[in-house]
Amino acid sequence: MNSLNADQIKNYEDHGFVAPINVLSLKEVKRIKEEIEHIEKKWPNELIGLGRNNVHYISPVFDQVCHNSKILDAVESIIGKNILVGGTTLFIKDPDAKGFVSWHQDAKYIGFEPYNWVTAWLAITDANEENGCMRMWLGSHKEKIKDHKDTYDKNNLLTRGQTVQNVPIEETALNILKPGQLSLHHPMIVHGSGPNKSNKRRIGFVIQSYIGTNVDQVIGKVYVQQARGKDTFKYHEHTTRPVELMNKDDIILKNKANEELSKIFYKDAKKIGKY
Ligand SMILES: O=C(O)CCC(=O)C(=O)O
């Protein structure tokens, strides 16, 4: 077992996130990067806009990441042994593309309750200050859900540019990761990330999120995969796992899952953004 140790669990409890956790080899990460480049070349529209979500339904490479035992051991240390994959997102920042992520709490808009869930951010490339790694407001997960202003900034990678204002920068920390390293963050932690100022891509594959089987979707519908343990609650529709890249039925599933996700993200929104 690669469970988190006592210090790592304390870090998560005190700060709202834990990192870095070594989970994949450089060879495994290279394979994932190649898969992204292959999909982008052969199906140029597949990973843009809403399509950046739930790529694990159409690619066995991404599916296997979600079911990786090292990642699941770490996740189990936080949410217990009955684990579902509740969705994934690719956060890609191309060099000089100006994309950023405003300060936000995932719990504000994702709709998973109770908060027995955790978001796993896997670095496919380096993630550092220069290329716009995440920055976390330490301890903010212990506070309440904060007001978020929908800004719809065109460079914001969040759906409606939802933003927590007046974050004290001196209480934040960078979440620096090397390729193959993971961070786990709490649903309530306030976090964000700046633009990529380097000359290389920054790629994060985010399991958003791993949820305990006791977690419901209170805004809309979500499809799930059993990652570990048993689902006695049966709140969600379980899906199959892909055995080949871009299988016709899997594409239909990905599109259906993304339509549902979009309804969740844009519930009560004044307009629809580009993701
Ligand atoms: O990739 C990023 O920069 C931000 C991702 C994020 O906000 C999240 O995973 O919750």
C-alpha cells in the first residue's frame, strides 16, 4: 500500500492539500503526453472547450490513470475505501496563451455532497510558478463557502470565471510538482493559478473528483466508475471502461457526461462560457 503517512494526512487536514506525492514514472507520464498529442493531431476538436472533460471515457491510457493503485491508495487515506471516479478534466496551458484560473473553491460549483471527496491533480509536465502552477490558500478549507463573482473573463479556464475576491497572498503557497507527481486538495480550499509565462506547455490531468460512494450529486447528474470497494448507496449511474481509443459508444458516453456536467457548472448562470 502507498497510503499517505501521518505527516501527509496532517498536512492535508491543516492546510487543505497535500503535495507532492510520487505516483507515476517518467515513462508513464511520457505515454500520457503522447496520447494527448495523438488525440489532438487525429481528432483536433476532441480536447477543446467542453471536450477537455472526461477524456478517461474515450482513452484507456487516461482510464488507467484513474484506476492507478498508487493514486487510489493515497485517495483512500482521505476518503476511505469505497471510491468512485466522478469525472476528469485536462487543464492545459499553452505557452503565452494567457489562460489562468481565478481563486475559487471547487465545492462552490461541483455539486458533490457531503464533502467526502478529493481532487487529484496529476502533473504531466512540470508545474511551477513560471508556467502557472496552482497556488493554495492555506487553511481556507476550514472556513465557509465564500462568495464567488462570475467574471466570464475570456482567459479564465473556469467555466464562468467564478472568483473569490481579496485573497491574502501572504497566506498562500505554490503547489509545485514534477511530472508524475500528484497533489490532493480539499473541496473547500481556495486555490487558483496564473498564466503560463514559459515557452513550454503546462499540462495537468485532474481527477475531479474522487468521491466516496456516500457522496451524492445535488445539482444534476453524474456518471461514475467504481475505482475501489463497493457502492452500496447506488446514487449514480455506473459506466463501463474503455478498451480502445475513441470507440464510438465511448464517445457517445463522454458527450452525454459532458452535457450533464455543463448543466451542473452553468446552473443559474447568466450566460454560457467557452468550457
Ligand atoms: O490547473 C489549474 O491551474 C487549476 C486546476 C483547478 O483549479 C483544480 O484542479 O481544481
